Amino acid sequence: MELLWLIFDLVGTIAFAVSGTLVGIGRRMDIFGMLVLALATAIGGGIMRDLIVGNIPPNSLRTGVYVTIVIAVTFIIFLVYRLRRNHYIGTRWVRQMYLAADTLGLASFTVTGAGIGMYNYPDMPVLSVILGLLTAVGGGVIRDILAQRVPSVLREEVYALPAIIGGIVYCAFYHWGMWQIASYSSFIIVVVIRTLAIRYNWSLPRIK
């Protein structure tokens, strides 16, 4: 279980590092600003999750692995964008890459957050769903506040709902003793719902 959890955690970290860096590009920040947004997005939600469950120091800060990954991703994207910006990389490319990375990060961290909850508190599924949601969207909220944007969870197409549904699915399968299926099913469901929401511009009811 620990290896599978680690894989999803690393995938989520890389994906959210990409999305944070791309937001920095969109806001015309320098390399340091991009790095701050990437770090906030990639490890912010996980830090909040770990503080809630009493996992101190947070998992992402116990070694330099996560921070190193985020730094590497940020510099790679920065260099690629600088070298190729006059050819095929433009606003449309940045937007598409951002949505793809954000979706993968959302799905991966829903799994890791719900997994931490069910592993430590198997009799508290509501807490596990909330931890999955917080891990998935917490870093993005910090990123958007730093970038002076309305957080994605409050303005975009269906965003938090896939994480909630994914968390519920994870808890259900985990309760039945199928933790591997729980991880894969939760990940796939979040990706599918979020992708369809983007594709068909789904949104929750709002005041017009």
C-alpha cells in the first residue's frame, strides 16, 4: 500500500508543480515567483492534511525529495518556455497544459488524502473524504491567492465535486477491503468527471 500511495503522491506533486509554474507564466512572474507558486500548489494541500492528522513534520518536508522535484519541474518548464516561446508555445498551450496537469494533480491527491484518512482513521469516512478534498484543492487555493486570482475551486467548472466523489468511492472500496481498487477507481473517477466538466463546460448552479 505504501508504494502505491507514494506513486500517486509523486504524480500529484509533479502535476501540481507544473500547474503552479504555468500559472506563474500566465501571470508574467519571474522564476522565483513561479517557484513559489509551484511549491504552494504541490505541497500546500499535503501540509494542511498532515497538520490535521498530527503528522508533524509534514511528509513533504521530512526529506528534500519533494522540494527538489518541484524545483526541477519549475526550471525545466521555465527553460522550455523561454527557448520555444516564439515557436509553438502560446496562451492556448499554457491553458491546455495547465488543465491537464491540474486534473492529474486533483485526482492523485484525492487518492493520497483519502488514503491517509482511511489508514489512520478507518472508522471516520467523512474525515477521509474531507482530507482527500483538502489535499486536492488546498494547494491550488494558496496558489491562486498568491497569484491574486479567485481560487479555482470557487469559480471554475465542476472542480471540488470530483474530489468529493472520488473520496467517497475510495472510502467505500477501502471499507470492503479493496484498497488497490479504491486507489485506481478514485483516480479514474476524478479524472473522468473533471475532464468531462472541462469539455462540456459543466458548472454547479449559481446566481445569474
